[in-house]
Amino acid sequence: MQFDAELLLLAMAPVFLACIAWEAWHFARTRRLARLYSWPDTLCNAALALMHQGADKLAWLAVVPVYAYVYTHFRLFTWHGGWVSFLVLFVAQDLLYYVFHRCSHRIRWFWAAHVVHHSSERLNLSTAFRQSLMYPIAGMWAFWIPLALIGFPPNEIIAIVLVNLAFQFFVHTQAIGRLGWLEYVFNTPSIHRCHHARNPRYIDRNYAGVLVIWDRLFGSYVPEDPEDAPQYGIVEPLRSHNPLTATFHEWGAMLSDALHAPRLGDKLRAVFGPPEWASAYHAMRAEQAGERDGPSREAAGPAAPRAPVSRET
């Protein structure tokens, strides 16, 4: 059934491309195309998607045996197909996606991979393809191990992950407004626009994959405010369309902080603390340096601290 999951992805590819073409045509017709699409940004998204897919193919070779081992030796239940089995798998994976997504914003190690998805200052359907090849290194796959533990085989785990991600493609758009009562249950374009925004009120909100009930249950939901239109991107803009820069810039900053922090606690926080820890840490170090240098440095002007870590909004 791993073949079925791959077949699903291949079957959806023309649909995704057709939707992007429609969205571009729609924005061109409404004279908004230049603000919402650009060739450098779209080509960067495409390159990142190809890199991500290549890394994923290799990662499954190592990860599927892990799922199979847990399923074979430690599973708690055995499911026999049908709608009940599918519903349990769907809900369980969507909850685990929420946990993964929230960790990806609150733990810098995971953020180093996830920041790629948020580093564009545009939001359109092609942004959904903007993914990191470093997800397997960061450990995204580990979040699905509980699915094997509760009795789902590797092929079904892969398939449901792809279904969840395929749904999320459609929420990366500005062409669709609020969707009324659906937003009490499902992730929607309006809900996800907030997630991609860097406005203070939207930072670290709306982690939903398919179901928004988790955000409402765990207090991370915020509605889109027409008086506070989302501004997209990360707090410290990337300013580059190079897919390698997009992929590795945060890993470089994180490892540099870990190497140069003088105390063990700070080294650990540089890697496993929240992303905003680095901004506060750099500001503190710059202030300490200014106090040590005294009036002579002040006369020359304040020292510029290292750029704080980019953080999604």
C-alpha cells in the first residue's frame, strides 16, 4: 500500500498545478497578481518542493522499518479496515500533526526545519510546496510512531500523512474568504492566513492540519481580523530566493549560537529553547558588551547585535 500512497500523490499533482494556474489567473484578472506572485518566489518554492520530495523518498527507506518494527512487536490493537478504523487513524494523525506543528514553532530544533515554510513574504497556493528537506533530520517522522503503536501498519501511516498534507495545500490562498460554520471544525484559508502572518496577534496561532478543533481545545485559535490584515513572512525577513539559503540559514544560526554560548544551559536553550530565546540572548550579550566597553563604545555608536533568529508568525 505504500504504492497506493505514492499513486495518490502523483494523481493529485495535476490538480495542484491546475489550482495554482487558476489562482494566478484569478489574481491577474483582479490586478493583484504582482503582489501575490513573483517568479523568483515561485521558482524558489518549486525548487524547495523538489528537494523536499527527494529527501522524503530517502527518509521513508529508513523510517518505514521503524514503523514496521513498532507495529509488529509493540502494537496495542489490531484494526481490520472499514470506516471506524479510518476515522480513528484520521483523527489520531491529525492530533499528532497538531502536536508536531506546535513543537515546530516552540522548539528551535524543529523550527530550524519548519522556518522554510514560513520564510516567504507572499502567500499563495505555491507556498504550500515550500517545504524543507531537513524534516527527516529534525525528526518529523517520530511524531507518527504512536500510530504504529496503536495498531496501524506503515503503509496506512504514510497514506494518511499524505492525505493530511494534500488537504493543507488548499488552505494556502488569499482567494477565498471566511467560510462560516466550517471554521468551527475545519482548517480554512482564513484560519491558515493567520498562521502565516507575522503580526503580533497571529504569532504562534492556528496550528491546525485538517481539524481546527485542536486549536480551539488547546487555546491556540485566533480568527482573522479585517482590521489587522495578515502580513506574511517571518519576523526577521530572509531577503533571499536561494533555496539553499532558505533551507539552511536557521540551522547555521542555531549551531553558531550553540557553539559560542559560554554556559551549558544556554547551549541547550540555543537548540531546544523557543525560537525567540535567541533574540533575547543576543540583545543581552550586546548590552553586556556595551557595558564592558564603556563610554568609548557609546561615543562611536551602539554595537549592532547579531540579527535575531527568524521566527514565524
